[in-house]
Amino acid sequence: MASVSIAHEHDHTHTTEGGSWKGGSEPFKASYGKLMMWYFLLSDAFTFSGFLIAYGALRFSVPTWPVPDFVFSTFPGGFHHKPLLFVTVMTFILLASSFTMVRAVQEGHRENKSGVVKWMLWTIVGGLAFLGCQAWEWTTLMGAEHMTIKQNPFGTHTETGVYMMGDGHDIKEGDPFKAGQSYLIHQHDGKFAPLKYKVTEGPDAGVVKEQQMGPKAFGALFFFITGFHGFHVLSGVAFLLIICLNAATGLYIKRKNGYEMVEKIGLYWHFVDLVWVFVFLCFYLL
């Protein structure tokens, strides 16, 4: 009995003096689930940072790196020479879905089931639209432009010259180009094959050379990093759909915690949107 009294007095002293001890209170005013989500997002941020830093290191170490305005200039419907227009639409869709996610979280704090379901459905639509846009972009680059993880037809010239057109003895000078100008291997004759060109300036003036493919790393890094981000978007859409169905069936009403599960998936979705901003900066603007 004496030991129990001493222990009780010890606990009472730590509870009342200074008011600093509150037992199992939530750290940072966040639940265990939200804290674990923040830990996951932090580790995922390090992963994406490593990929993008590697891309930046290669980007500024290769003189023939493709120019984004030239590579990403097509638009659905047969439109060409529209630099970055399509990826701008993609970015707007994803950022708009982040807004609808905010609205879903707000409605959850108000314990409004119908509002949560409505805004989460709009978020799912935005995620699916973004994935559809990314699928079209990949299909265009791989099918029409022949870019793969091992082959990249895009690049820039390091010297001034003029293309040599024709076959056999009927060879004549074609389109001229300047140093640093972007090129696509098959854009001049409609065939996917390296072209010959004649240097017009510098110490190699008059020498006929064969246009080489662009750096292989561009295609490999583009498909890997954007695909890794796309996998995150796809996973997010799947989780959003599950949580939306749970909310619609009234599963979270009994918990009376402001639809915390919706808030946790909201943190993940905002992270995915934020990562896309950095991917957009590295691949489409630099």
C-alpha cells in the first residue's frame, strides 16, 4: 500500500507541477496515422530528390542535351510547334485536383459526408485525366518519335552545318542549321535514320559527318522519373477511390474525428502535386 501511495503521489506531482506531463498526448498535435504519413512523405521526398539531382548533373554535363521546347511541342489533334502547351494543360489538371482535395478535407472537418464524397470524386477524375495525358505523351514520344530508354533521337548540334540530301550520286545541300540548334533524327526525310551533314564553319569546315543520336540518358531518365511519379498518381487514385467508397458508406461517421483518413490521403495527394512541380521544372523548363 505504501508503494502504491508513493507512486500515486509521484504521478500527481509530475502532472500538477508545471503541467508538462500529460501522459500519452499526441506529439505535434498530430495523430499517429498522420505522423507516420509525414515520415513516409519525407522519405519519398529524399528519393525524388536523388533522381532529380542525378538528372540535373547529367543535364548540365552533356552539350547535346535536347531542348524541351523542341521535344515537347506536339498537341493532341495533330497540332505541332506548340512548345510546352500540352504539359501546361497536364499541370493545370493536377493542380486543380489539389484544390478539390482541399475542399474534400474541409468538408470532412465539418462532418459533411456528401461534400467529402463529391470533392473526392472530382479529385479522382483529375488524377485519371492526368494519367490519360501522360499516357498520350508517352505514346507520342515512343510511337511517333521513336524515343525509348535506350534510344533518343532528340539532341542539339555542337557545330554549324548543312544537311546533305539525296542518295547515291544525286546528293545536294539541304536545310542549314546553326550550332546549338535542336534536331530530330528523322525530321528531314521522314525516315528514322541518321543523316549526313557538312560542317560549314570552324576547323572541320567542308567535312561530311553523320548526325549522331542524342544522349541515351535523356530517354531513360525521362521515362523512369515521370513513370515513377505516374505510379504515385495511380496509387493515389486507387487509395482515393477506396477512401471515397468508405466515406460514402458512412464508415467514418462513427469515428467523429473530422474524416481524418481523408486528411491523410490529402497529404499524400498534395505531395504528389508538389513533386510534379519539380519534375516539370527539371524536364520541361531547364
